[in-house]
Amino acid sequence: MPSGKTNFGESAESAILLSAKSSIEAIEDENRYLTRRFGEEGKYWRKTGQWPTVRNDRYFDVIEVQVGQVTLRIYFDVTSTFPSAPPRDDYRKLAQMRPRRTT
């Protein structure tokens, strides 16, 4: 689950810190956070993109959402989900690819 900090995730510096033990758990935590913050997906907001990024040896999932007429990028720090080097190497490769749009 996200930490108790008051970060809103609108930059890597204010990312929502996740302590998930697997990528599946991280996805569930991200979706829970977005629903808690914005309400029901599809009714009040929708995902328009998602991609990984790496900054200063920290690993982030970036989810782009549209809330009404506003588009936001929410950063989730998933560094603790990838504690070992091989998965981190794979994550770095993914981060070098183009962002994935969902619309």
C-alpha cells in the first residue's frame, strides 16, 4: 500500500511510495490509490497511458490519467518491488522504450 506521506505523485520527487512485494501487488496498489483519489474508474477518470521510468536509481511507474478535461501524470515509486539486479535490468530496458498509451 502507499505510504502515509502526503505526496500526491505528480512528479518523481513527490512519488507515491509503494512497498509491494511483487509487480502484481504494485499494480493492485496503484489502482487502489487512483480509485481512492479520483473515484470510480471509467466514471470519474480513465487511464490514458502508463510507462516505467528510472531516475537516480529509483524505479517509477508513471500512470497518465484524464480527470474531466485535465490530464495528470501520477508517479509511483516501485523501487522496493525490484530489490535485485536482474529484474532491475529488465525494468531499465522497459524504461528506455516509448511510453505506452492506452487510448
